Amino acid sequence: MNIRSLTYCLLLFTTFQSVSSQTLFSELKNGEKRADMHYANQEYMLALELYLNKFEKKKKGELALKIGKTFLELNNPKQAVKYLSVYTENNNNLNKTDYKFLAESFENAGNYEEAIHWYNQYLKTDPNNEAIAEIVWQLNNRHTLYEDSTLFEVSSININTEYNEFAPCLYKDGIIYISDAPSHGGIKLIDNYSSRSFTRWLKTEKKYDSLIGYTFHSKPKEFGNNIESRFNKGTLYISGDSLIFYSSNGSPSKITGKSNLQLFISHKVNGNWTDPESFPYNNLEYSISQPTYNEETQTLYFASDMPGGHGGLDLYLSKSINGTWTKPINLGADINTEKDECYPFIIGTTLYFASNGHPGLGGLDIFRSYFINEKPGQIKNIGFPINTNFDDFGLVISSKNDEGYFTSNRNGGTLNDDIFSVKIGLQTYPIKISGSIQAKELHDEVESISTLKNSTLALIDKHRGEAVSHALSNEYGEFSITIPYDGEFYIKINDDNLGEALVNLDIPKEKEKQSTYKIVIVKELFNTNNKAN
């Protein structure tokens, strides 16, 4: 509810309760009270202006805290920590909530040592908090998130402007994305949340100039003007060229007055998009948005703050069975945290998503997990240079797994969202590896090596403890086995004479690099884990 409508209601109310109204009007004249109202309504730019005006007159610690929180909501952590430092200097009674907020703010600003300090202060009040302990461990070992940096090449694309461009969707030879750049002509609608124009969809195609050897993106054009949506156009996913999932503002909630994002589905018939179908689990009291779809399994993944989640935005799935969508299933505590998990993207069995709840470099980081029978596997932070201490999210990847796009607010110090392209040199899955199996009596022995014929091999996922692939060695001890996805594995070998042996497996991370595995099992140690070379 905006100030204009609130004032109108108060004027009507004056006739009946003049004393109460005078009290309310006096509060509205108070800049800080009005700022608090804007903040509660997520109108952060309006709140910030009033807070800063008040702070110039009276530099008090509690007000500095409110300014810091507002800057953080506006994705400006460096300004946030500036005011939070004022708050800490003037407040000796910090509590665990303050510690956590300060730690997150310094982490998002890239000041990791200061973040570790405040997280450790928090742990003194809650020493058994495993989630915070994991964050501290990752910050202390953040070098691990830079190990694969040479396998990614990140570039800002040429369609970025001084406005926000974000949430790319792969479409034909380019992308469709969301922009809050003002359109030319017509009525210009402004969003109170951001004090910017309402968002719209723009389309651009990737081009290659052979004369100068340069890849660029064409001038953006509007997309989906004939697809119905209310005010802000949200994230979308196009399946082939015939099915589109997208989110858009619904009607205001009767309880909160807030307009939540709802999910809609449209089909292309004879070159035209059909009238949108409302996803059957839409609800005005919460948001459903950021769809991605697995055509093979007919499974829809999305983000929602519906009741019953783990906190903030959670990821859910729903399957289409005979044209009917199943009740959404929460992806569980392995994926979802007390904070936000969002912007899912499914390709094959791998789910990419953004989170500010899992340990990372600060802000939203991008993670990946694989799904087998709708259950997630090990979760990995994909690291730098895709992830930074800024907000990095909305990764989409081509079917060849060699390139993609994502969104980040790292560019140029403006903190606006921009779209980046990424070339990926990581190993693609599934892959087949081959090798041979031999055995010997003693560790130091070299002459009595024998070939293990017709031995059974099972590839075991360390995280799940399950066999995901099987093979049989031939008469020469040679084998070939499929690695279905990126993970950590060992091979369990069963031989009629030796019994069972467990062999650790290292898969090269580089796409072009392959290895042939020569496994030598020492009979005196056959029940221990042997290293595959």
C-alpha cells in the first residue's frame, strides 16, 4: 500500500477517531517512521532517501543499522558496511542477530577476514550451529573455489546498459532476458520497490563478425508483447519453440496487499502464443517463479516462498502426468536452506541454482547438484570466476555444456545486474573411461602380476553410497565403464579369487583430457582403498 492510498484511508478515518488520526499523522511526519513503513513495504529506495536525510541531522547508531540493512537490500554491501561500522562503534550491546548480519554484510563486501571475525562472534553464542561453522570453514579455505578458474572464460556482453539486464533464457541463436530499461513512448510505469520502470522481455541474437573475429549480440528487440502479463514480466523458460513458462505479477494479496509472482504456461499454435494457463498451485499469498523444465521427465522446477519451506525462497518440483501437474514437492534440506535458493536450471540430470545460504564467496553464488530419481546428490559451488562476492545467479547452459550465460551485479561499480557469457572447459557427462585390472601378491612385488578376468565392476557414488554404473572385465582384464555425472566415485571390484576391492577414482576436470586407468590390486591389501592411476 502506497502513501497516497494510506493518507486517503486516514482522512476517512479522521471523522471517527480524530485523536488516533492525529497520532498517526504525527508519526507520518517523522521521516524515520515513514522510512520504516517504506522498508516494510520493500520500497527500499524511498526508505533509504528518508533514512539518509534523518541521519544527516542525527547520527545515531540504530539509524545507521537501518541504513546498512537498506543498502544491503539494494545490493550495495560496500555502502552497507560503511554504516554498519558506525553502528558497531556506537553500540556495545551487540546480540547474535547483529553478529550474523554483520558477518553476512562483510562477506558480501568481500572483506572475508572481518566476516570470519563476526561469524566467530556468532558461534560463541551458538557453538553447535553447523551451517555457520561450514561457512567459516569455506571462507578460511576459499582458495578451493579458485582451483578451476582457468576452465571458465567470462565476458560481459554488449547489450548491457546502465539499467538492469538479468535472468537470460536460451532461445534459438540467442537469449531472451529481463530488462527494466524504460521503453520509448506510452505510459511509463514505475515500480515502488526499485523506483525503476516495470520490467519487460527483450530478445537478442548472437552474431559473429568473420572480418574481425568478434562475437557480439544484436540490438535487443521486445519479445512477447502478445503474451499477457501484469506489470512486471518475470523469469521465463522456453521449451523448444512450443511451450513457455513464465512468471508475472498476480493480483494483490488480501492479507498483505503485496502482489506476488505467479506462474503461467502458454503454447505456440500456428505461430501464435495461446492465452496463458495459470499453474494450478498459484496462490496470491506467495510467489511461484523462476521456472525451468526437463522435457524428458516432464518435470518443472521453480522457486517459491510458499508455507512449509525451509526459509526464504525454496526450490520445488512438479511433474506433468497425463496433462495434470502434481502437487509441488520441496527439494529438501540438502538443497534448501533457511535463506534463499533460486533461479534453477536443469540440463540432463544436473540442476544449477543460486543460493545465499550455502557456503560461498558472498551474496548469491551458483551451485550444481545432480538428480537421480528426483533425489539430489552432492552439492558443489562452481567457484570463481562465475562466482564472486557479488550476486551471481541465473546460469543457463547450452545443450553441449560448453557455453552459457548468467547474471551478476559485479560490473563497473554500478551494482546494476548485467548479463555475462561464459565458455566452459569442464568435462562433460556422461563419459566412458577405460582401463585394465591386474593383481599381485605383495606390494613390492613386480614379477607375479596377473590379469583379473571376468571381474565385475560397480561404480559407487560416494555421496549416495549407491552403484550408478556396472561393467565386466574381459579376458585381458580390460574394462570400460560409464561415469554418468560429475561427482566423487570409487570402483568396487569383485573377483572370484580375491573377493572385493575398493579403488578410488579421479576424473580429469578438463574436457579434452582423458585417462586410461591401470588398476593393480595387492592381494595382501585387497580390502583397502587402492588408488587408481
